[in-house]
Amino acid sequence: MISAITIGSKGDLLNILSIGGSDPSSGAGIQSDIIAAQTLGVNCFSVITAITAQNSKKFSYAESVSSKAVEKQLDSILSDFDIKAITVGMVYDSKIIKTLHSRLKNVKIPIILDPVIRSTTRGILLKKNSISELKKFLIPICNTITPNVLEAEILTGVKIRNYEDLFIVSKILSEIGSKNIIVTGHSFKKNTISDFIFSNGQHQSLSGRIFKGQNHGSGCNFAFAIAYCLAQKMDIFDSARFAKQFTIDSIKQAKRLGHGVKITRPKRDKIKSELSSAISQFTDLKKIYSFIPECQTNFVYAKPNPKSTNDIVGIMGRIVKTGKSVTPVGILEYGGSKHVATAVLTIQKKFPEIRSALNIKYDDGIVRRFLQAGAKISSYDRSYEPKSSKEKENSSISWGINHAIKNSPTSPDIIYHMGDLGKEPMIIVFGTTPQNVIKRISSIL
């Protein structure tokens, strides 16, 4: 499973606005987005466009909320909160579409449209006479749209039979105005289902295996995950890969809560959650910006008994210094760190209780403060590293950690080196958990 950093400046959680219909079964719509947000660790604000009556067996009723109510909901959210991305799902009729256009046309953040027309339980989510308004008023102001094959066919009038048709419908939709098009759920090969991503003339297809049986909510999970990534300035192709994996995980966890189709349920990863919480605490530490090295910082947490860096969660990016604050930039992902994760993987072989680490800049004063706080300290001299190790990617850190702990009866709390030609001096703080690492950093502040 993939997760992502959801922290803004000063440790604030990312804010995403979900606009759509209310599904009392929580299978889709606003309720589904709130569940996805909780899994990903973000704040989900909502604007309800329609009330539906549906369950896992059937869709029985839909009623549009007044355009004034939608307008007031939007104004209340956008005037108060720092929203980083917006998802739009069920809009139902022309009045709602025009209201959304009026209020969102000048918004400078990514808007992701999931142009839902019909629900899994065969409910009408967009009136037929409103499709032209959707194309005229909503698609042009959206950064990304995520139609499934049927929705893409309805919006373009093109029957999708092959990859060339996917390119054609994507080009048509992009000419209407959306920068990124993702057509989900095409299947041209046996037991394979794929998503087609089109952006600025570039395109690729992401494939996965078909899961037997129907489920309710996967489209909403996908669109929300796309918004989640774009809010963090990831490109559309990386966002699509993240969203596909997030959706697959949600489908795997789908539950038969009623007597009809299964309802998707995103699964929370405890390791990522613990690390995400610790990163939030790290960014809030007083004057922590002064500890960030030139190469920036990563923070990692391993599964028990990791076999490779792919068993260790890290930021697919860095914690970066921005003036007198620090900000995580990038998603949390297994295999997301090489340098710090390799340090943990190496020390684990001798001290398996150590599963987390974070790198900070080297400074004599910082080392002395750790010493005064009672920390166990070790170091190594990179000038003694053999040429064979220097020339092999990621071997330097393994050589250094092994050298530092070779004669240590217990695990050191920090290991440092003073650099070498082209190599920045560095301190790595180790711990059994991310909270343990934070405690050690806090002890010297």
C-alpha cells in the first residue's frame, strides 16, 4: 500500500474540499471521500450538491440541493480554509453546474472532476439534459477529469474499442479544456483492467488484474487520491500510479456490509500513520530548521525484519527548509528513501530493534549536545572507505554504518561522519520507533 505526506507548514494537515452527493450507505459520494481522507490523514471539507437514497442493492431517489445552498456552502469553506485541491463528483443538474462554475472558475488550485453519470446501483447521478452544461461549464475549469469508459463514451460520442479510441476520446476531452484526462477501467486483455492517462500529448496505460465481483466506491477512491497527490504538486503520471494502488487496496478491503454489492474500504497502514504523525511533530519542533542539512532530511520507518529498502517507508522527496520552518515535500512510500533507509537496513542486521531513523546536519555543537543528553554516539571516517564501495551506488552508507557499529555491544543513538570529497557531513539519529527518534531529537533542543 502507498501513503502520502499530508503536512503543510507548521505541521498543519492538508485540506481537500469534496463537492458531491450524499450517499447514506457511505459507498460513494461525500461519505466515501471522508473515509478516504481519514485513511490518508487529511482534512476533508464538504459541499453537498444532492441528497440520494441508496444502499448496496438499489438506488431509489435523488434530489438536488438548491443552487443557493450550494453557493453558501462553497462561500463558507473557501472564505475560511486554505484548500489545496477540490474534487467534484455528483452535480446532478444544470443549476448546480452553473453555480459551481461561477464560484470556482477563478480558483487557482487543482480541481478534479469525476464526471459520474450513473451509479453502480444504476441510479442517475447526472440528468441527461445537463451533460452539455457539464462539458461547457465544468470540464474547462478542471485540472483533471477521471471518467470511466462509459462516461468517456457518453461525453465524447466515441465508442472505445481499442487504445487508439482511448487516445481519441482523451484528445477530445482535453480540447474541451481539461489539462489531464484519466480514462479508468478499460479492459482489452483477459483478466486485465487498465487506466489510460493523457496529459499534454503524452500518454500511458497502467494495468492491473481484474477483481471478481462488483464493488461500490472505487471511482470515488480514485478521484480523491488523485486530488490528494495533485495537492502536493506531484505530476499526473505519478499521481495516477498512487491513485491506482490506493484504489486496488480499497477494493481488496471491500466489505459486504449489506445484501448487495461490496463497499470499498481504504485500509490504514499503521507504519505510515506512525511515521506521518512523527513527521508532523518534527516539523513543529522549535528552530528545527537549523538542523536541516543542504541535502535536506528524510525520516524512515521499517517493517519488522525488513529484507530491503522496499520494506522501509520514507518520503519520496524530502523534508525541506523553507525559511525558518520545515515542510515535507513528497509522498510516503515503501522504498521512498535510499540513503536513510539503507542506514536502517544495515544497522538492523546487528540490532534488529532499530527500525527508524532521521538525518540532520553535522555540527560539533550538536554532537556535544547529544553527548550531554546521555546519547550513545558512534562515528566513521569516510576517507578510509575503499574505492570499490565508493563506486557502487548506496554502498557508502552500508560501509559506514557497518564500520561504526563493528565493535559496539549496543546500538548507538546517533552515528555521524565528517564528510569527504563531494560528500556532506551528516548525523543520523536512530530509534526503535519514529516517536523514539523524536524523543532523542527533542532531548537536545
